[in-house]
Amino acid sequence: MLDDARPSAEAASTPGTVGRVAGVFVSFEGIDRSGKTTQARMLVDALGSEAVPVREPGGTPLGERVRDVIKDPQTEIGPHAEALLFAAARAELCRQVIRPALEAGRVVVSDRFLDSSLAYQGDARGLGVEEVLEMNRWATEGLVPDLTIYLAVDPADAARRSGEADRFEDEGLLLQERVRDAYERLVEAEPSRFRRVDGSLPPDAVHAEVLALVGAARAAAV
Ligand SMILES: Nc1ncnc2c1ncn2[C@@H]1O[C@H](COP(=O)(O)OP(=O)(O)O)[C@@H](O)[C@H]1O
Ligand SMILES: [Mg+2]
């Protein structure tokens, strides 16, 4: 478990860190089609019953409804509302699913988490990384992943992969390049939490690296 999640006299009085005992929280991040869903599934399969898979936005009744709204191209959403919707879904996911799972000592595997908001809304959409982080800290009551695996893939290569098209992918390569640059800055700014993995490797090779990283994070948590 990382410093900001480790139980201590100080942490015990900080909302959001209470009860973080034995569980490990792993998130996958990266541009669209970088392989997040593929790798999250492979990790969940490898962990078996210890794993609690979650996806963003979603994972709760509210979150799934928010997901439908966000992904619906017929519904116009400004950048501020979009950021708030993601944060609302995330707040509910933390409260209903992630926190209870961590308290029960499980391994939470999240397909995207708050860094997606920082990269897309904060940086690429221009709302400001600090502002979006502040709002999300409030929404999640300070819950941060122990390990965030960033799958680094060239946006042009990712675009050639087949996959689900959504609001963001429709906006094309320029947005994906901005998001990639945003992620690179986040990884550089927080090297203790992020691990950068070459997502252009074959899925099995990426998975082997993921397993090693998760194994190290679990060893650090006990
Ligand atoms: N390491 C990889 N190399 C090549 N193609 C991949 C790799 N990982 C996933 N893919 C393929 O790329 C597409 C997008 O993968 P996906 O896991 O859905 O990405 P994301 O969830 O990041 O958008 C899928 O068609 C998937 O089969
Ligand atoms: Mg996906």
C-alpha cells in the first residue's frame, strides 16, 4: 500500500483512508484502444475469486446510468457537466464497491479511474488538472489506487486496432494525442504510483508485466 493509503495516526483521522487494511487497488489507464479492458480482464481471470472487477464510468446502478448518458452521442454535454458526471459515478463506485472490497482484503481491478478524468477533462479538454483533481478528491473522499498501470501505445497504432467507438474516439487522433501527452505528464509527476508498460507488446507479454507489478504491490501491502 502506498504512503497516502497506509494506516497511521494521521491517516486514521483523514476521511477516505480509514479502513484501508489489506486490500490492493489497481487501476488501468491509457488512451482508447490501448488494451485496458483486455488487460483488466486477464488480470481478473488470473486472480480468480480475490479480484473485484470494476469499470468506469459504471459499476453501480447510478454509474451505469451515467455511463449511458455520457456515451450517448445524442445528448449534448459540456466539459464541466461531463467532468461532474464522471465524478458522480466514481463517488458512488467508491462508496458502494471499492471501499468495501478493500476493507475485505480483496484486489480491486479498475478499468480506468480518476487519472482518466485528469487526462481527458483536466488536461485535454482544458478544465485544469488541479481543478479536476480537487473535485475528484472530494468525490472519492481521497481514495487513490495503490498501483496505476499506464499502457503506453502510439495513438495512430491504437486507432488501427478494432474496438468500440464512443464519444471520445469519434473526436479522432488529435484528442488521443493530447490525452497521451497528458498521461505522460501524470506518470512523470507521480512515479511512485504509476507504472508505465509498453502496450504495443502482444497481450500475453503485457499481462506478464502486469502480474509482476501487481505481485510487487501486494507484497508491499502486507
Ligand atoms: N497488446 C495488444 N496488441 C494488439 N492488440 C491489442 C492488444 N491488447 C488489446 N488489443 C486489441 O485492441 C483493441 C482494443 O483493446 P481494448 O482492451 O478494448 O482497449 P481499451 O479498453 O484500452 O480501449 C481490441 O480489439 C483488442 O483485442
Ligand atoms: Mg475498454
